[in-house]
Amino acid sequence: MAAAAFHQAIGTLQSRGCVSNSSGLNRENGNASFRLISKGFKLDIALLRRETYCSRKRSFGIIQALASQTTIFDPISSPSDGTKSDTKKKSNEAALILIRHGESMWNEKNLFTGCVDVPLTKKGVEEAIEAGKRISNIPVDMIYTSALIRAQMTAMLAMTEHRRKKVPIIVHNESEQARAWSQIFSEETKKQCIPVVTAWQLNERMYGELQGLNKQETADRYGKEQVHEWRRSYDIPPPNGESLEMCAERAVAYFKEYIEPQLLSGKNVMIAAHGNSLRSIIMYLDKLTSQEVISLELSTGIPMLYIFKEGRFIRRGSPVAPNEAGVYAYTKRLAQYRQKLDEMLQS
Ligand SMILES: O=C(O)[C@H](O)COP(=O)(O)O
């Protein structure tokens, strides 16, 4: 019965072009195997795989939810049009967008990067712009990035595509002078700005003595299993570096202390960060176990949307394309926001 439901759900996903025809269920171990067509579904599928470790039945539910995600409607009452801040405060509902930076010059060379401050490649720039198109109709009131340029470039490039055309402005609070010298003296102009907060706590995990080493050569030298353990285990750090657990201690603590209160007050937040700092945040949002997080992989430049509602994070997947109806139908309020934007930009 469950297998029949699974196959029906897979069929739906295949007909929508989300997974390839070779996707299926391994009847012996209960694992679902997927060949992805749309990069945007990578996160969901990775999570799906881990769900199968816990409960096959539950995973079928997730597949079905994925297959029908364009029909899910939920109200979000904080469209950021700069005029609704009262409603926003009352609603306690907000959008949270997570983006892993676009391809960096060391991603391209397959080098461990960690906290080395490497810029995007041309492909990374394009990925960031593409990510921006995907979220161009989702309101953004606050942006958080790591202290690293690849995340900052991604956030800024993505915002060049945003239809609301607010200007992202980096907040300089590092000294009294920096604060004083970066003040804006027009309330009107302030309303048209989005504060961008940079925080080292959102940086990529420190990869220790692997930083600058080639990933393939390291695997050849130390063995594939050892390198996989360094890269994906929860609590085993690379030599003199941070484990995911250590990275989570600062990234999730920052998220809880600074970002969650913004969401609670109804602000829509975008975070541009890194594979591992975002994995640790997603682990917290989706309540993944240390086993489950092992199979969580994030693609570069793919935005992921969560709705924060009544103290809970509801994962809405990745907007597929800017002109796809489903993107704006994630919530009724997002759809209304988009409609307002259309009207505003037409007039
Ligand atoms: O720091 C790095 O090398 C990458 O950004 C993330 O690498 P990983 O996929 O090996 O964790």
C-alpha cells in the first residue's frame, strides 16, 4: 500500500520534471533513490533520503507533499512593501530565505576553502543573479551574510534582481567612527534600504589544515572514507579545524540570538552563507539528528524558503523560477505581495 503511494508520488514528481525516470524505491532497504533534474530540489531530496532512515511511511508523506507543493497555501502577513509594519508586528509570521554562495574560485579548483576569503567565479556570479531572480518577488527586510566576500557578493548580486528595488546597505558597527560615518540622514531614503549585517559567526566552518588542499588529492592521500568523515560527519573535526558541531555552536547561537528575534517581529530575512554554516542552521530548523545531517548537501546559489509561523519553521523548498506560479503560491500573503508589486510597478 505504502509502496503504491510512493510510486504514485514519484510518478507525479516525474511528470513535473523534478526527478528522472530512474528514480525509485529500493524494496530491500526502504531507501528512495533519486536522480535530480531540477537542482532546486536537491535539498528536499537529500532530506528525503535521510527521512527513510527513520520512517519509510513518513518519507512517502514528504514525497507526496513535494509532489503537491504548488497547491499549498498558507497566509504570511508581512509583505515588505514598506507600508505594513503594524500588521507585520502583530503577525509573527515571516519569510526566511537561505542561500549558499555561488561557485567560488576555489570551488572551481576543488580546493578546501573554509575561512579563506575567496571571491566568486563568473559562474558563481551568474548563479547569484539566477538566485536573485528566483526570489525576486519574496519580500526581504533584513539581510545577514558571513564576513566572507563570496557570501556578500552573492547577497548583493541576488538583490540586483529584486523587484522591490530597495538598496542593500552594509551596516558598519565595528567602531563608533564607522557607525557615525555611515549614517543616513533621510528617513525616506532609509525606508528604501535593506540593512545587511555581516557576521563572522555565519562563516564557513574553519577547515583547519585542509584549507587550500585539493579535495581529490586529499582523498587519494588519506582515503575517501577519512575525507568523507572530515567533510560530512557531525562531530569529527578536520585536523586543527572545526567539526560541524563546533561550527553549529557559533552559527546556530548567532541565528537564535540575532536572526530569530527579527523573524519573530515579522521581518523577512535573507541569509547568504556557506555549505556548512547553513547545514548547521538547517539542522536546527528542520530538527535533524547528527546522523541525518550527514546526507544533507547544499548546492551553490540555490535559494531555499522557510516560513516562520507560530514559532515553527516550515520548509517550502526552493523557488524554481521567477515566473513560475508555484513560487508565489507558497503562501497567500506572498501571492498578495507579488500582486501588489505588479500593480505598483505597472503604475
Ligand atoms: O570550504 C569549502 O571547501 C566548501 O565551501 C565546503 O566544502 P565541503 O563541501 O567540503 O564541506
